[in-house]
Amino acid sequence: MAGGISMHGVDVARGVPAQGMRVELWMMAPDSRLLATGSLNASGVWEDPLTRSELIVPGTYEARFHAGEYFAAQGSPLGILDLVPFRFVIRDPSQHYHLPLKMTPWGYSLFRGA
């Protein structure tokens, strides 16, 4: 998979993809603006056509996972998570940046995946 950004969310407390969780992709530098927003699909993946376009240039980005909203919608016990931001830098836009989130209502792990 060449270029672009994708996100993946897994609710490890329930052992399921985080289907329906709202996500946003922001360009933070050189200027701040919302690039795309959407929800994770049945597989827990979000790929937006905008994230594979000329909009992805070298710079600083932030992925925002709306975990608190997701857990509330699932009827999960209220934990401590709300908005989970992940700020990262793209130096080479020809590479693919996959951002997998593993979470419970009380914590998360977020990294660059393959």
C-alpha cells in the first residue's frame, strides 16, 4: 500500500473492532486545519479518499480518536478516556502511515503499524 494514512481501532476490553468510533485527521503544521473526519467501519478501519491525495504532504499531523464517545455508545463502564490524540510527523508522503489504536475504557496503545 503506497502513501496515505489509515486508522484502525480495536476495543480490547470487549475483543471487537471499534466499529462506529468517530475519528478526525488534522494537519497541524505548517498550518492547522481539519483534513477529514469519519467513523471506523465494521473491521475497525478508517480510510478516507482524502487521506490518499495530494493533501498528504510533509508536515505535522494529528489523528484524533473519539474514544469516550465510542465507549459511552457501547454502554461500557465509564472509564477515563475521552479524546485520544496522536501527533506525528510525515517526512516522506510516499510511505503509508497506518495508525492502530488498541484501547480499553482505562487506557490505550497507539503506534505506527504496517
